[in-house]
Amino acid sequence: MRKFPAVAAAVLATVPFVGVTAQPASAAQPATAKTWSALMYNSLNPSPEAIKLRTMLPVMRRTVIDRRNALAQAVRAQGAAQAAVAAATSGTRLATKRYAAATVARDAAKKADRPKANATVKLRHTQLGQSVTALRVAQTGLRNTTAKATAANDAWHAATVAVRNAEQKIAASGYDPTAAAQAAKISAQVVTDTRAGFTIDDTTQIYGITINKTIAYAFQRMLDDAAHDGVPLSGGGFRTKERQIELRVINGCPDIWTAPASSCRVPTAIPGRSLHEIGLAIDLTYGGKTIGSRDGVAFKWLAANAARYGLVNLPSEPWHWSITGS
Ligand SMILES: [Zn+2]
């Protein structure tokens, strides 16, 4: 497992605590717990940049279409300019031939003393000059349209790249494994700090399941996403120390206060040590039954996804999920 000691320390020092003024009931919530909640919130939500990009995307896509149309138009103009150059080139070639022919005719006429041929030479010379001018105009047109087509191609390409980059940023923004890893790194400290000052006011209900407010947002997101994937989950979270003592009796633990959890018929933590007593563990059910197997659809979904919501399984109990896995 990768470790992020420096990152976790930096987060503890710098992450702003969410809802300090908005949630007076959580005034006693430990700083580490607030940081855990903030990290998981960031992990499960798009960044402000991604939200902005999502609103800009339709306009960016429209720009790609507009620029592609402009490029097609510029390429058509370039093609027309190429045809004009070809026509002017052959026109010049013809005018050159006619001028040469007129010169030859004039020289022959001089010998025969027929001055009329001079006029034809002048005419052909003028025509040659005109066709050379036309060729130069056509060549300038080709240069201009080629430059415009190149610029249009660059603009279309830039718009395409911008859309692709925005789509990648949006796709990558929903879940930040780095933030989830940072939350996992401090979860043991969250348990210690939470246990020190826990009261029932630190709990809330998510779909009828009583859990610590620290994990409420991530837990609700997990149940929502699991249900969306066709795996509706429920379960039991918080229980009092008194209930934990009862369970130690019910589950046949050899001794209430010292026997290890594994010595009970159903593994049951020593009172005062269970994460259920501070609302940071949940025993999950699927289809109304406790998740007792690793082969079922519910466990498989959790094994693949629960870490995204900051929850880890206790290996000896497929149903038991908490922020530390204990
Ligand atoms: Zn449990």
C-alpha cells in the first residue's frame, strides 16, 4: 500500500473545514473527521474547473463544427485559386507562342516590305503583357487562399483539441483516488479522535441507517450509486455500548469484557472497541439479508467500489464495513 505521510500532514494543515459555521450541531466534530469528510467530498465531486468546462462544452463543440465548415470553405477557395493559376499559366503559354509567331511574321514581312505585320506584333505583345499580369494576380490569389486554408485548419484543430482536453478533464473529475487515499491514511486517527468525544448528536440517519455524520455524505453516495448499479443496500450502523454488551451475551462470547471477538459465535467486538458504537461501521444487508458471502453480487460490488466512498471491509465479516476495516 502506498503511503502519503507528507501529503496527509499537508492536508491536515491546509484543508479548510467544511460546514463549520453551517453545522453548529457538529461543533465538536474532531478536525481529523472534518478533514476526512472534506477529502471524501472532493474525491466524489467534480472540481470547480470541471463544472465550468461542462457548461462550456456545448459552445466548444459548436465552435468545432463552425471551424470545420470554415475550413471546407477555405479549401474550396484554394481549389478555385489553383484552377485560376492553371488557366492563367496556359493563357500565358499561348500568348507567348502567338507573340513569337507574330515576331517571326514581322521579320519575314520586313524582308518582303509589308509593314502591316508590325501592328500584329504590337497587339500580341500587349496580349502577352496582359496574360502575364493575369497570371501574377492568380498566383497571388493562390498564395492568399492557401494561407487562409492553413489558418482555418489550425483553428479547427485547436478547437478539436480543446474539446478533447475538456472531455478528459470532465471524465477524470468524478473520483480522485489521491483524495480517497489521503482520507484512508488518516482514518485510524479519525476513529481515535471521534471516540474521545462522541455523543449521539454526532450521528444522523441515511435511509434509516444511523451513522456518524463524518461518513454520511460518502455513505449516501455509495448507497445511491450501488442502487443505480442494481445493488440496493441497507443495513445497521450505530449501536450503543449497552447494545454491544447485549450482543456479546446473545452471540455467546465467553466473557463480555475480555474475550476476543473471534471467540464469539458471531464475531462481536469488545464493548468500547466497536466502530459501531461511534457510527463509523455499518453491517450491510442486501435483499433484506446480512451479506454473509463473498460470492454474492453485493459483496462483489462493495469489493470493487467501497474504497471510493472511504469504506473498508473487515476480512472476517463480509457484512462489516468501516472507515478502517476494523
Ligand atoms: Zn459490524
